[in-house]
Amino acid sequence: MVKAIVYISLKNGVLDPEGKAIQNALTNFGFQEINEIRKGKFIEIELNENNKLKAKDKVDKMCRKLLVNTVIENYNIEIID
Amino acid sequence: MKSAVIVFPGSNCDRDIAVTLSKVTGKKPLMIWHNENVIPKGIDLIVLPGGFTYGDYLRSGAIASTSKIISEVKNKANKGVAILGVCNGFQILTESGLLSGILLPNKNLKFICKDVHLRVEENNSVFTKLFKLNEIITIPIAHHDGNYFVTEEELNILKDKNLIALRYCNPSGEVNIDSNPNGSIENIAGVFSSNKRVLGMMPHPERLADIKLGGIEGLKFFEGLLEGFS
């Protein structure tokens, strides 16, 4: 069994009001050094599959089918034992 | 005109749409559960109503776009059946690939529920034929994720082929940043598919389709469809 972690981030140029709101809140706490915050998400998937390459391929299909909307999001898959 | 309304878990405007369709067509629409996989022959219009399908998990409309009925909606779209998606219905249509772009959270991160002015950008369609070009109409919006985004490449296609249906504007019809309620790119409130048989729009025409609701401006979308299919 392997575990996959999918990191999903917003593409450059896509408005991220949530990231902006987090940035404003942190700035209010005195963290003046923040240039920009972009909020993303990650998804953990446990697979009944021992072959890492096959697992990654499966997860890539999942990303394209549902997990990621490639109009606005980039993604990166990490496979862990 | 025969119509059908797709009902998903979390739809909440399905009955409002049904009341409007019954009133306009004189016939009750067929209510089709998302788990069905057939839409009967002879249906002229399919409506995907507003709501919060699957609690907007993952991305608004993303989970609903994987429903069994969506493959059938795609089949019907290929055959040229008119398909209208309102609010969450619009989000489902973009997530299923029937319309380009995506609806992101509103720029101010607030749920916005108010009447907005819209400019009809294209009246050469089964949905908007009863409006004059550049006519200014007032229809309510009620959404958290109505911030339309599309890649520059696809935006150019929308413009070149007149596939932008509606834009947010001020009472005198000017499209500017002040009349943009949610941060949508170029104030876009509704778009067509390339053959203009699919329309997705954030404003709710069914919420202004009875004098008791304060106006009937929204009725024109449905009356235009009726005219086309009778």
C-alpha cells in the first residue's frame, strides 16, 4: 500500500481572495514582511497498490478527472511508502 | 415546449424553476433525479437549477458534474437540446466541460444576495431572443462563488464568437469595476456554448418571474424558449 499526496495550488494570475484575506489578517498581527500569500490545498490518498509508478499514474488520472480544475489550478503528486 | 429539471442532492431552486416553467409552458416539467441515466426523447429544454450540490465540496459543482445524469445531459447537448444552468447549475456546466471557464469565490469573500443590472450582450440565441441587444435588465443574484474566470485564450474565443450572454453593469448600462459585484473577469455574468444551445448564468431569472415576487423580467428567458419550441 502506498500513500499519495496531491498538492493543489492556484495558477499565477488567478485571483485568490482567501489568500489575500489571510495576508491581511497576518499583517494586522504585525507580520509586515509578507509579500504575497496564495492558498492551496492538499489531498491524501491511500491506495491498494504497491507499484509506485502505477500508483502515481492512477492518481494523475484522478487529478485530471475530478480533483483538479486545470483552468485555474496546478498540481503536484508525491508518493510515499 | 417540454422541459426537464435535474435535481441533485443540495439543489434548492429546482421547484422555483418548475413553478416558472409550469406557468410559462402550461405543462409541468419532468423532475429528473441525478442518479437517473436517461432523459426521455422529445425534451426541448433541460434546466440545471441553483443550490449547493454536495455542499460545494472540492469546488462548486465539481461533484455534481460527475453524476450519472451528466453524461446524458452531454448526449442531449450534442444533439442540440437547449440547456440552461442557473447559479450552481452554471457551476456544474463549467465543471462538466459543457461551458468554458470556472466560477471562483467572490472577490470580497461574501455571499451576495441582491438585484443586479445586466446588459444583454447577445440576443441571437434561443434564450435571449426576446431581449434587445444591449438591453439593461434587473435580475437577482444569490451566490458565494460567482466570480467568473476564464483563460485569456478562451476569453478571446468567447468574444470573437459572441458567446458572452450577459455582463454586470450599472443602471445606465456601463460595464465597469463599480458594477462588478463579484470580481468576474470583464464583468461576465453568463456565457453560451459554441453553438449557443447551452447557457450558464449566475443571476436567477426564476426569482423574478411573478408579479408577486416584485417583477417579471426573468420570464422573458423562458417565454423566448417557449416561442422557439412551440
